[in-house]
Amino acid sequence: MTRKQGKNSSFVKRHVVGALALPVFVAYIYYLPPWPYFMALLAAVAVLALWEFYVMYRVPLKLYLPGIIIGAALFYMSCCYPEYFFYGVFSGLFSLLLLRLFLAPSPSGSMSDIGPVATGFFYIAVFLSYQWLLRTGENGLEYIFLLYISVWLSDSMAYYIGTYMGRRKLCPSVSPNKTVEGAIGSVAGGVLGAVIVKNIFHIPGLSVSRAAAIGIILGTTAVAGDLIESMFKRDAGVKDSSNLIPGHGGVLDKIDGFLVAGPALYFIVRYF
């Protein structure tokens, strides 16, 4: 298979998987109650993304399995018992340090072992928990759809505009294929998604101008989230976080923009 044929095959897989999964995903979010269904979905995504992150960084098995367990516990605590979150962080990090201290034969490489595990706690488990806080707040269903549709359109428009119109590199040392034009497309997609959701759901207190402003922020944070994951992948020397989703890479590849945009939208809705 030539390189062009391989690229076309990946392109087809990407759209077939998306077309099959999207209606199921929308129905799941819209019709099922947040507890336990949305919580279960987020927990599964958190565990899979943590696993990909730790394997990507070649974290030793004796650390990444406890890391996933601790990360899942911190995710649940951040969602359901935020008042105890800092106790959980202390307990989790202390447990991780003790495991590295007593299970490894040498102190050499301890920081390179512990660093990715601890980073995964916050970058994945904690950032993802803001989607639960958003979903269970006032007009939570509507704002979750605003988040998902805005970031999805942001990613799509960044991809197509960057592919066919991109000329100026955005951050070549981190992601050579990202362009300034693609980033502008991302912002435009965020605005379009937010305005569409505002008009479909008629969210109280959300004007067109406010929706557009939120869309700008979501489109911008989606680009930042994509670049952050690209930074980690380039550091780890991998192209995708995994091959779990045909044509799309891994779970972490699909949620990178949401990891940053989710907390951003939560803070906007909660405090502004």
C-alpha cells in the first residue's frame, strides 16, 4: 500500500467510525441520566486515557497499575467529594512515592518514573472531572452539548482548513502540521458550535454575543489542548497515544481538546 493509499484508508476509517459512533454517543448523553451513566462514561474514558498516557511514557507496570487506580479514585473524589480532594491528592502522591521507594531496585530514574504518573492524575483525571461538575450544574445537559459540539466543530474546522488552506506553521517544534490558519478555523468552529447550541436549546441567560464569546474561548482552548498532548507525544516519541480507535488514534487523542476546554467552560458558567 502506498503512502497516499494509506492516508486515504485512514481518512475513510476516521469518517466511518465517527458516523457510526456519533448518534449513539448523542443518544447516550441526551436520554440517560447522569448518574450512573455519564459518570461511568467519564470514568471509563479517564482510565483508558491514563493507561495510554502511562504506556506512552513507558511507565513500569508496578507503577502504572497503581497509578491508574489512584487516578480513578482522584477522579471520583474530584467529582463527588471535592471537599476531600486535597486529602486524596496527598494520599495518592504519598502512596506513589512509597511504591517507587520500595519496589524499585535503584533510585536511578525515580523522577522519570514518578513524573508521568503524577502528571496524569491532574492532566487527565482532574481535568476530566470538570465535565461531571458542568453536567450536574444548572442547565448542565445544555452546556455539555455546547462543550462537545463546539470542540467537535473546532477540531473539524481546524483539520480541514489547516489541511487545505494552512500555510503558516503555528508551533512547528511541537506539532509540524498545525497551522495558524487551522487555529483560526478552530476558533471559528468553536463560535459556530456555541451559537448553534444556543439556538437549539435556548439556554437561559445565554445571548448570541455571549455564546460567540464562549465559542472563541472554547476554540482557543481546544487548540491549546491539542498542542499540549502533541507536546507529550513528541516528548514520548509516539505519533498517537494508541491505536484503540480505528482511524482516530487513541482515547487521549480524541479528548485532548476537551481536557482543557471543559474546565474553561465550567469556570465561565460558574463564575462569570
